[in-house]
Amino acid sequence: MKTIITAEIGINHNGDLALAKKLIDVAVEAGCDAVKFQKRTINKVYTQEYLNQPRESPWGTTQRAQKEGLEFGKEEYTEIDRYCREKGIEWFASAWDVDSQIFLRQFDCKYNKVASAMLTNDELLTEIAKERKYTFIATGMSTYEEIDHAVEIFRVHDCPFELMHCNSTYPMPVEDANLRLISKLAERYRCRVGYSGHEAGVFVSTCAVAAGATSIERHVTLDKTMYGSDQKASIEPEELRDLVRNIRAVEVVMGTGEKVLTEAEQAVKKKLRG
């Protein structure tokens, strides 16, 4: 089964559509199946008190200026939609509020995504589940009880979903990967389980496929030293190419799990056993 590989552009475009297109190009050239963004209604996701707090950024000196500087609107997403169609790659986004989810519907993306931070937002999950689109549900920071509740919402609405094992630290120490949880989640919820990684490098994400992950999502950047809170937990173009190549190789070497003697092995058997 082919692993779905998503390059998470997120907010690493830094509010620059040209940079977003370069990151889409990187994903296409690496052989990814999709790119993902994030969509927020700033006044709904954050309190006024928080938005008024000081924060130095390329866009100003408040949290509001920084958040608004990173946010794409209809004009940008219309061009992203056109560009991804031209390049032959799927795109989708994780909405952080109901208004953002409704906004995204106009583009009829193939997938939806529930970010780990939103897993306990019943109103948003219900809005997403009602669409009945294949949805990736990240499980970082979540207890089994919280995941149980989210899964129930999607099953009540008969919405297909895939959980994503995730550790929400940026970057994640590799010793915290706990990849054995992938099979545990698959067994408990009787569903496909992917892996959303925030670690440095590509080794853990490659191992996740061998551990049973059916999808991989990684943040991507042109340069980890660029401005942005997600840049250090992202992988650069060469790493992304290595990751896709590694995953496709793992798919081959893992095989089918069936006990079959190849023609080459049959020949050796004839020679050694007579």
C-alpha cells in the first residue's frame, strides 16, 4: 500500500505567496502526494488580550501583526489552488476554527485535517466530519479518552478518517518518537494510522513507515534559519527528497507479508536440496 506523503508548508511561507509556490515546487520535485497549509480566523482563534501582547516580527510589534502577517486569504488560496492543479499535486489545510473550515470548502480539496491543538474542539470536528471527506486527525497532546471522543464524532457522521501519531514538541527529541504506538492506535481504533513528525532529520519518519504508518506528514522549509516558529522542526528540500526516496524503498522491502518463494530462491532450492 502506498504511503501518503504530505509536505506541511503550514505558515513557513511567511505570508509570501511566491515563497509558498517555491515550497510547492519542492514538494512536487521530491515526489510528495500533497502539500498542506493552515487557516485561521485571527479574531476567533485568539483573544484580544493575546493579540494586543507585544511581539517583534517582520510585520510589527504585536501578536496581532505577526498573526495577520502570516495569514493567507481568498486571493492567495485561489492562486494556490490554481498552481497546485497546474503542478498536479493535491493541497489541503488544517482549519483552526469553524469559519476557516467553511472558507476552505470553496476549493473542494480532497482531504481535511484536524490539527492536534484542535482535537478537543467538538464544534470544529463536527463541522469537518459533516463534509465526509477523508480526514487526517493528529493526536499530539491527546489522551486515549480525548481520541475516543474525537473518533466517535467522525463515526457518528460516517466520515472516513485516519489518525496520525504525533508528539507535539518542536523539534521533538528522537527518543520521544514512541513509534510502537502506531500499531496500538491501529488496533484500538480499527483504522489506518499515519505519523506527523516534528523531529530533526528523516530517520524517525522513515522508521514510522516500517512501523506501519500509512501516511507521513512533515513540515518543510527552504531554510531552517528563516523567520518562523516551525522552521527548526522542518526539513529542507534535500532532506524531503531523501525522505520520499527512503519511504518508497521501505514500501518495497517490507513486501506483502505473504510466504512466497521467488524464482531465484526456487533455483537455489533445486540446487541445494536436489
